Amino acid sequence: MSANHIHPAVLVATRKGAWIFRGDASRQHWRADGPHFLGHIINHMVLDPRDGRTLLAAASTGHLGPTIFRSTDFGASWKEAERPPAFGPAVNGLEARAVNHTFALTPGHSAQPDVWFAGTSPQGLFRSDDGGRSWSPYSCINDDPQYRKWFGTVQDGTPDGPKLHSIIIDPRDPDHLYFAMSGGGVHESVDGGRHFAPLIEGLQVVEGFDATDASFHDPHCVRLCPSNPNRLYQQNHCGIYRLDRPASRWQRIGVSMPAEVGDIGFPIVVHPRDDNTLWVFPMDGTDVWPRTSPGGRPAAYVSHNGGDSWVRLDRGLPGAQAWWTVKRQAMCADAQDVVGLYFGTTSGELWYSRDEGESWACMAQHLPEIYAVEVTELP
């Protein structure tokens, strides 16, 4: 698709509201639209690619609590969901739970135009069949005793609470689904969500814990390759991994990262047309986990061979004293002929590259802490 006919929009969700940055066809000039929901926590904002006009925003508000807002005019007006994600009454003798916040939003399969999925904190999976207006618990996992054991507790150590994220629908088959949990592992369904099974073979866990127990697995971000749905990549608490289906064993590909940087981070981004090209944004993964860029020198890393080797991409980024990092939903790529990359930082900066990471420029500064970044096309 020619870049001359594309006007991108970057959707930014933050700790204190949401912004939409509208770009020109060259991706050089950007105009800020916002804030939307100023003062509210926005964990994720996503445009429905099936209609090109419906926006959903996952919000935590002071007076409404955790909810979802919906816009059909690209953010000019918003309406709250009639029934946001909420757990049902306790069953199977399990303790009742309450949704703290909706963390991740995912549009359904192209053949299911009104279907959306949501992942919450604590871990829960929800579905909407009416375009995001109302939500219901989905599948058996929310109240399954084995899954509840794998979920752990709300004090499991994740700084902003345990969460279900990385909800993936196979573009070839709406009944083939994946999701990941921090903590609780990666899981797969081949029957439309009626049953899920762990997909954790080959993944390492913190030393001293049992790698066969999904409870101890902490995937940070899982991505399906758009050009090859048989390949998945994962940024994990214990490294960077690749999985080529139908195999079920993940291969750690982060071992080829520079030793002084390591392979610990949160986001992972896959090229829209090349399943061998992917980008990560490492953080300091030393024992105390300061959750900053290694040495205060942030950089993305790219692999063009499926993770066999990596190249540092830092031109235009700060060379010293930049002690921020990038959260799991805060980095993405567009689909233009020369791919654009976008990421937001914990210090409220929004960065972008028009040349696949070879150089970077700052689009915005002084925003609140950035939780999620998505890129789409303007209607």
C-alpha cells in the first residue's frame, strides 16, 4: 500500500488519560488530540480494524470504577459500556473476585464483526458480542479450580496486579485462540474457547521453581506473526522465545542478545510481512529489577533472522541518563512499505521511527506514564 494514501494515528493510553496523535502521509508531522478522560487510568485504547471507526478504551475511573468506553466517531464522543467486564458470583467453592481493571482489548476475528475480547486484572477472560456495549465471562477459565490455582493471588508480585493479556485470534480460524497471563503461562484453545491448555514447554522460570507448573510462568507479551500465523514470539520474565507450530516447545532466542544487555524486557513487535524480523526493547534485568533502560542508555534491538542475531538501534535516542523503560503494550508497528515503529515510555515520552528503527524522533514529551501504544489509519 502506498504511503501517500495513508494518514496514521497513534493511540496512546496513559496513567492520566488518553491521546490520539494524527500524522500526515509522510509521518513527519503530528497533531495531538486530547487529553481524553483526563485524570483517569486508561490501560488500553484500540480501534476496530473491521469497521475503521469504533474505538474502545479500557478505563479505571474514580467514580465509575473499572469500565470500558466506546466511541464511533474516532473519539469525538464516548459512551460507557452498558455492562463492563465483571466476574460472576463464586462457584465451585472458590473465593469471589472483583475486576480491578481491564488491561487488554482485542477485536475478534474478521468473520465475527461485533466480537471483542478483554483480559482483566486479576486474571479473567471476557467477551462482547455487541461491539463492546456489554461483556460476559468467556470460557471456563475464570472459575475453573485448576486455572484459579495457576492464577496465584492478587499479591503475586506484579507491580500493578496480575493480569491476562496477549489475547490472540488465529486469522485463519476463529476457534483457534491464545492468551497469556502474568502470572500463569501461555494457553491455547482449538475449540473456540470451550477448553484451554497450557503451552509452556521449553520456557524457563525463576531458579528454584517448577517449570512444569503454569503458576510460575510469567509471559510479558506474546505476538503472532501476521505473515505466518504458525509462528509466535514471546518476551518473557525469563527471556525472548520463538515457537513454530505445530511444535509445542518454545526456543529461547534471547541468548544471542549482548550479554551486557540481556534478553529481559516487556514489549515485542513483529514485522507485518516478514516473520523473521522482530523488535524488542530490553530493560535492566539484574537481580533487583530496577525496570529502567540498561545503564540509562535505551535502545531497541532488531533481529532479521528469527532471533539468531540482534542489532542495536539507538540513533536519536538519549545516550545517557535516560532511566525509563517501555511497558508490554507500549510498542507497536504500522504496516507501511517502510515500517514505522512507535513506543511510549514510563516517563511520558512518545517516540517513533519512520525507517524500521534505524533512527528515532520524539513525537511528544511530558505525558503521563504511558501504558499502551497502538497505531492505526485515520478514517
